Amino acid sequence: MRRSLSIIIPAYNEAKRLPQSLIKVKQYLSAAKWEFVEVVVVDDGSRDNTVQVAEDAGVRVLRNPGNRGKGYSVKHGMLEAKGEWALFTDADLSSPIGEVEKLWSVIESTGAHAAVGSRAVDRSLVGVHQPIMREAMGRIFNSAMRLTTGLPFKDTQCGFKLFQTAAGREVFSRQQLDGFGFDVEVLFIAKHLGYKSVEVPVRWDNVEGTKVSLLLGFKAFTDLLKVRANHLQGKYK
């Protein structure tokens, strides 16, 4: 069952942070038990030398047609993944790459199709917190998410999720949102397609330099309504 893994890293102007993150990913992979692995950096129209940094590191690079958003980047990577399992993780590795072992362990014991890294199941694992305002907005968002979608998760927005690639293709090919609301959307789609997703507590440290402005954060609330509307219009069938 544990044979091949694709690690997908969406990147927009990440030339400074990406080199160290790729070193950590390669260190993990050198000691891991996967038979086949690939690291895929999805460039979202960066204006710096993100692509050159990734190519110099010898990883696979995919390029978006311009700056399309994190959701589009993750979808692009998931649909192009060659491994039987596909993890997407943020370029800053807020969740250390080794935490994928926790996701995999829960998948093995539950037979789930996806494991969702979470900061809210065990908050003692959060080493460096976000600013108070962001954390408060995150909790309000989660309450609104549960009410709007019926999903049971305590944290949908942690950028650390592992999917069985075959199931992921069915899910992400139906994804409509390109922005930060995509996390909720793909979990919603997975549920309605009958795929099992489990929430797993992971270590997490806030890293300064987030690309998520407060405006984009508020837009995620409107994305919840779009998910409901898309579902009612049959776009996820």
C-alpha cells in the first residue's frame, strides 16, 4: 500500500524560502520508506526566480498560466501527480514534512482516502501561533464552515493534506475555486463522492511572510456560499 508519493508545493515568489524547505524535504525522503517519490513545485506566476531555484534543486516544476491562486496551484499539482499518494504542503513548511508520517499512520489504520492535517485537534502542537486577530478569524471561519457545509472538521485551512491520488483526481477535477476557499471545497466534494477523510493533529509553527491578506481571508467566507451554490447547481457531480 505504501509505494509511491508525490509532494506538491504551491509557490508564489518563494525564491527565498524554497531552498531551505527543499533541503528539509529531501532529508526526509532520504530516510523514508517510499519506493518512489517526486517533489513537484507548482509556480503560480512568480515574479522572482522561484522557478530557477526549484530547477536548480532538481525537482519537477509545473507552471501555471499566470498568477491563478493557491487553489489552482494545488489542483494543477494534484492532477499531474505520478505517485499513488499525493501530499500538498506549504512552501514554508509550517508543518514539518516529517508530519506526513502521522497522516500516513492514520490512513493505514482507518483505510481513509485522505488525511487532513489539523492545528485545532491538539493545540498544544502549535509551537508558534498566528497573531490573535488571525486565530480569532480562523475560529469564526470554522464555525461558519461547519454551519454552511456540514463538514465535521475543526480546521480545514492547514495547508498539509494527503490524498490517495486516484481519489484526488476525482475530487480536484471537480474543483471550481482557485483561491483559499478551495480547502473546504475539495473536502466537501470528497464527502459527497463517498471518500473518507480523517482529521489528524500535526505540529505547526506560524512563519512570517504569509501571502494571505485579511482581504483574502474575508473572501474565504464568501467562498463557503459558492461551495453551497455549486453543489446545488450540480457542478460537483
